[in-house]
Amino acid sequence: MNRKIKLSTLKKGLLPLSLAISVVLSGCASFGKGIAEAVLEKNEGEDTRICQVRGKPFAGIAPSLAKKHGKTKVLMVHGVGDRLAGYSTEFLEKLAKELNITAKSSTYKDIKLVSLVEPDKNLGNLRITQLKNADESKELLFYELTWSEITRTQKELLGFDNSGEYSYKRAEVNDMLKKFGNDTGPDPIIYLGDTRTQILRAFSQSFCWMGKDGWEQLPNDSRVACKTTDSFSENTDRDAFIFISHSLGSRITIDGLQRLVSVLENPEKYSTARYDVTPPPRMKQLLQQKKVQIFMLSNQLPMLQLGRELPEVAEQKADYCRANGSHYSARLFNETNIVAFSDPNDLLSYAIPHNFSEKYLDSRLCINVTNVNINVAKIFDAFGMGKFANPMEAHLGYAQDDRVIAMIAKGIGNKQVAPLVKEKCEWTEITD
């Protein structure tokens, strides 16, 4: 189902429904209608949504585009729900406009992902888009991972519930919400099972393709596995690696990186049929020089940690991430900056609490956390019944919010922060 239709339908459906109930209770339908319209007009004209940033400053994507050497590479990992290749187009176009790199290559490249271990299984799609500025002095390679093909077949088990045999008995809004739940609810459950290995292989393959030198080295419309032994050239240390994830996609990104660091540290232990990463000799040294950014939209790490095992290495950040640490040479990156966006009205989103990364995320990633508490959904005065914000818009609206786009593009706490962020967002720097 089209996401925009869902959001607009709920805006037109749920809010008037609340207003109508209030009107009936008051016994003044015609008078209430006029007041309701006035309230809606008033709310539409105001933007009092919060935007509070707490944590260390972060650079965003823009500084890496200004470097003379190395390429800027962004991998996007979607969350729950069925997706088709191209799902990130609106977000990418808004990001490109903010970064002033709106010149696209004539086409994109689609890679049908497969594993070296089980080449007969499809792992989804990786779509790569090349963006440049007018004089071609800046270039961004955007990698869009679509992994939902892996879970699509299993979710067909609930297809009967979406059929007319059952759906016609529901109220219109309830039916829409039920279908949304049938599409999104099973993914975290499926991810807890054996399917997780396939999804993480899709992430590993995407990460491997990011290691290629550039646009010319990427295949076009091919079904082929990436070999890490042929990737991660001597230029890898100059390239900027940035990840953008949504909901379950953030858990996938973290798990994929934690899996990678375990393989790099002990390749003999993980050289079984369950793993398809064979690190080249210098891959570890190249990655250890990097400062990586991960932008998590509708962050769910605290909820998705429930019932999960702890990482292999935890509560040892000082040993792995300080230059004088006893295990400094075993880290994956020089630094990983997580920027976690969460809307208080998003029922499935959470900030990352103090010390969460130390206890529940692998110390070898050298993680710093910045929380962004932001209303991406508009808040309405529901005619005296209290404030109301559409929870679905609060969960899905991050990638369309101009403030979110501007922070991903140009960060906060630096000289090039976007004017919109300066005006609309409050930043509190948190030091260690």
C-alpha cells in the first residue's frame, strides 16, 4: 500500500473522527463544525514542533563532499514493511537539493544481491545512484538496500487476513491499521529467527559493494556476489562511509557491523558456511582509520535489544578506542557517531539512554551517541480533547522532514550548520 495514501488518509480520517465525537457530545454539530475548521486552520498556520539535540557535534555528509580525495558513500537500510527498489527516491532528492548535488547520472545501477555461500538464494536488491554538482567537483554514491524480498514469502501466511473475507467486517480506519500491522509487525519476529542470517548477508554484500573504488567498478543490472578480496582498495581509507537506517534497519546495520568486526578479528573462527566474508589482508587497517556516521530514523535499538544476547565485546570502550588502550589495534572503526532521531509521538521509537551503547553495543565500534528528540508529525488541538499527533506519520515522516534532512546533510555544532537547523533546533552539547 502506498505510504502517502496511508498518511493522508489518517490525517483526514482519525483527526476528524476525534473532532466529530467531541461535537456529538456537545450536542452542537453545526457550531462545532465551524470551531473545528477554525482550530484546524489555526494549527496549520503554526509550527511549534520541538527539535532538541543532545550529544556531541556531528558533521553530516557535506564535509566529505568537499574533500579533494576519496568518495562519499551513503548506504540506506529500510525498516519494517514491504519495500520496492526506489523507496528512498523522495528522501534522496531532498538530500541532494540540500547538498547542491542535483546532477544525476543518466541511470542507476541495480545489483540483485546473492551470497557466496548460498548463491541460489535471493537477498534483495542494491540500487546505486550517482549524484554530482554542476561542475562535477563533488560526487556522492547512494546505495539503497532493499532486503524485504527475504521476508515477503513468510509474511504471505497473513495474506488471508487482508482479503475481503475478513477485511470487509472492519471499520475503514481499523482495516487500514490492521493491514499496516500485518505488513510491518512480522518483520522483527522473523528477524529473530534463522532469516536474520540472510538479511545480514544482504547487508554484508551491500557493505562489500561500497568498498569498490567507484561508479565504474560497479556492475549494472547484474545478479552477482561481491567478493571482499576484490573490494576495499588502497583508496578505501579516503572514502567516507555513512549509513542511514529506519526502525529495524538500525538493528540490521548494527548487527551487520558487529558481525563484520568479529569476522575481521577472528577469521578462522568464522570461516564456516554461515559466513561469506573473507577479509582481504589490509581491510582491517583501512577501516580502522575511518570515522563513520550512522543516522537512525525512528530509532528502535532499546526495544529491539529485548531478549537479545549481549555483543561479544562490551563495556570495554576505553581499551579499544583510546590510542593507549590495550586492544586499540582490534577496533573496527576509529569512531562511530550514531545520531538517533525519535519523535515522542512515534509509538515505536526510542532515544538511546545513557550507557546503553557501553553495555549493549560492541565496544570495538567505538560508538558516540547523539539523540535528536524531534516532532516530525504535526500536533493538533483535538477540539478540547487534548493534543493529537498521527502516530503513523510520527513513525514514517522522518525522511520527509526538512530539519532531519538538513541535519543529515550538514550536521550540528559546526560552522556550516543549515540555517533551518539553527532556527528550529536547540542543541545541548554533552561531553564524556
